[in-house]
Amino acid sequence: MAAYSKSSREKLSSCHLDLQIIFNEVVKYFDNTIVCGERNEADQTEAYNKGFSKVKFPNSKHNSSPSMAVDSVPYPIEWENKDRMKFYVGFVLGVAQMLKNENRISHTLISGLDWDGDTLLKDHTFQDHPHFQLK
């Protein structure tokens, strides 16, 4: 069974409890890393300037405390492997739905591939593979 590194645990600990529950369950079955949890103003500005975010501080779900968003990718990281990223996103969303059905979390999880949660991926111009947020 995979386990989070110290860095991933620290980033995840900055997130809402529902995100912690989801990703602590996910890592039991799918090795992954937490890239980002809560972002301060400087980190959000950098993400915006590099095109990784479409919103400025303090308008990202990453900017609340605790963070209502997390960025996570399969490990080992292969940024260009979009098929693997999509497979991972589906797995995470399935785990989140199971946990919600079991009343272990209270929020619905949304992916940066499907911002409106309609399961149609081609109706979004900005696809953020690593991004997950609570609705």
C-alpha cells in the first residue's frame, strides 16, 4: 500500500477535512502525490501568472483556510500522460462519491476536468487535470 510523503501530508493537512478523508482513502489504492493545498497570495499570484489558475487571489478555492481545493496527481508524476491523469481523476471521483454515499464526507467533489460536474469533459476550455475542489 502506498503512503504519502511528509511533504504531501503537510499540504493535505492544509485542506478541508473532507479532502483529507478522500485522499487518505485514495492513496490506499492509487499512489499519488499532493502538489498543492492551501495557497497564500504569493503562491496564487504565481499560479495565475504561469497560467495554472484562471483566478487571482483571494478568489481560488485554494485561498481559504482550510483549503477547499487540492491539486493531486498520480505518482510517479508524468505531466504529459493525459490518459493516466484522466484515469486517476475518475478513480478519485469514484472514491469521493462512495464516501459521500456512506456519509463519511458532506461535500461533492468536482474535478478541474469537469468544472460543472456534468461528466462531459469537452464543454470546458480550461482543463486543470490535478485540481479537485469541494462543492
